[in-house]
Amino acid sequence: MGLTNNTGKLSNTLTSNGTQITLGGSTVTDGNLLNIIGNQSSVNVGLVLNNTNGTYPKIYGIQNVNSNLVFYDYSASATRLTISSAGNVGIGTTPAAWAAPAAGKVIQIGNVASLFSYNNLTNDLGCNIYFNGSDYLYLQTAGASLYRQQSGEHAWFTVGSGTAGTIAGITEKMRLTSSGHLQLVGDIIQTGNSVITNQSNELYLQTQAAKAIIFRPSGTERMRITSGGYLKQSNTGIYIGTSGSYNEMSSSAADNIIWMRSTNSSSPYGPYIQFSAASPNNTSNYFLAGADSVNDKVIIYSNGTFGSRTGTYGSIISDIKYKQDIIDANSQWDDIKKLRVVNFKYKEDVINDGENALRQIGFIAQEVEAVSPNLVYEAGQKDKEETWKSVKTSIIHLKAVKALQEAMIRVEELEAKVSALENKS
């Protein structure tokens, strides 16, 4: 070993292994202040910093290992930082075989996390994953995930557990677009015990516990679906009962509570109420009821009886200003005289109630049709092939009024004749 001072330079040459240290530059005019030159295959060329103080003993090394710049902790026998020949950085580890596009660089933390920078303004923050130039691979045998920033957008990718070194087929699960739109690619969003899922392109809202799903636009509850499946809607957030076993619609507005409209131009239908599992057929159970703040005003019972507190019903519009071509009705005497009024029981009532089936009074549609065809119409019901004949009973009432007027005239004429005969005698 020799120590020389040549033109202001301090040199130390170890001829046994070819290592040369030059302070102030090498023999070649390169302007470096310090050169450590080695030419051996079994020893890592580097610089060791050794603190021999007993209170703070520490030995660090800066080495050139396999063309990588390594910061080594001799006291802990651990690599603290590695800068690969490709310019990638590993903290606490040697960077995996990353292969980034031109100018792309990686910072890998341990054998788990990594920050991957592309040359096209794309950054990836990965967990247990690295890119080998064509695929993403697992760093360890476990699940992996990736967060990406690209062109003003944010995307999140995940994949289940896989074997270290094998391809990790990550798939996008969520994206925040540059317009601020959140796009969910996966099937489930969970918050607490509530879940939003996408099943077969259908949206599911689900609570894990027996709780309601509540809708609160502008911070005020407007609607809820109870855990029992009942819909409660109110413009004030106040209900008859938040957990009652009935659907509810409540409104404080001076307008219709509900407006139903069919825009079908060929075969529209209105609301249909059905008792699908029972046939009460009485005047206790009802299909529809209307009440004010005092009492019931109108009820349609399950046996078809229409109940009105006033006992009246009639045409909605009978004002003369809506009518034209007004003439006296023809005689209804013969029609009313020919109509047969019968007592009967409905066959379905007999099946359900036997001998106790309600006996009613009315007409036979076919008989009425033979007398006055316009009093009968063909009726049916959606989703049922069967049709039946019905009688316009309210029209018969008007015909009966006309026939009664005719009878009154005849009675008055007879009374006049009788009176004349009595006066003669």
C-alpha cells in the first residue's frame, strides 16, 4: 500500500486488489473531488462510515452492488435504500424488476408499496404489485390494489390473493372523473350496515339490520321504506305511523294527494284493487273508502255495495250549458213493461257462502238486451279472457221515471173521466 501526494492530490493505492482512492480527482482530469476505483469481482466497491463512539456506535456503507447504488446498515445487517441502474428507488429493499415506459420511474417501499410514475402524466400508487413491462405481478402471496392518477382522473383497482411473481389481473372498481362524477365498476357499496349492490344490472338498496331506507332531499325526510317493506311518503316527513303495516302517502299541499296518468294511446287502464287471497263479500271489508276530518263519506264494500253518507249519486255534469239537441224522450212505457225484474244469487257467492249467499234483485242482461239493446254492453277485465254482459241500470232508472210520468198522465186522465161520470150522475 502506498500513499503519495501528486500535484495536490492524495492517493492511496492497494495493489493487492486494485483498489485506488484519489482525493481531489483521479489521474484523469475529471474535476471530481473524490474517486473510489475498484477492479474486483468478489468485493463491493464502496464507502464505509464508521462511528466508533461507544454511545452512538453505527456503521453505514455506500456501495456499488451489481450496478446498483446501495445504502447499507452494517449494524443491523440491512439494506436501507437502493437506487437501481434503471433509476428506480427501493426503500428497505431492492426494487423488483420494474419496466416502466421511457422516463418512467419507481419508488418501492419494502416488499409492499410502490409509487410508479409514467411519462404520460400517469402516477400509480400500488400495494403488493409491480409492473414488468407487460403485466402487473404480485410482490408477495396476498391480495393487491392500485390507485391511479391520470389526465385529471382518479381510478382504483383491486385483485384477490395470488402467488408472488404471478400475474395480478387487477380490474378497475371505482373512478372519479375530471368532471367530478363518481363511477362504480364493482357490484357493492357498503356504508356501515347498509349496502348498495348491482345484481344483473339492477340496483339493490339493502340494510343488514331491520332498519328503514330513508330518503332525505334537502335534509328533510320525504319518504321511507320500512323494514317490513311498506312505503311511507310525506312532503313534511310526518306520517300516520312510521312502522305501520300499510303503505302511506301524505301531503299538506292544497292539491291532489296523488295523480295517476296513463299515456297509452291504444288500451289504457286505471287502478285495480284486488283481494287475491280472500273473498270477504260483505259490508265490513271495503275496497275503497273516503273520509274527512269528521267521519266516512263514501265506501265501496267488498260485496260491491256502494255506500254514501248522503245516499245520492248522479252525473258529474248535467249543466245545460254543456248540452245540445235537447228534446223530450220517447215513450218508455213498453220497454219498462217488458222488463222482467228477478231475484237471484250469484254463483260465486253460493260457492263461498252456500245457502247463506245474498239474494239480490235485478235483471238478466240477455233479457234486457232483447227489449232494448242499448241498455246492455259487453264488459271484460285486463288479463282475463272471459267477457260478460252488463246492464246500464242507471239508464233504466231514467226510463222508469219517464214511464212513471206517462202512467201519471194516464191516471190523471182516468181520474178526470171518473170525475166527469160522477158529476153526470
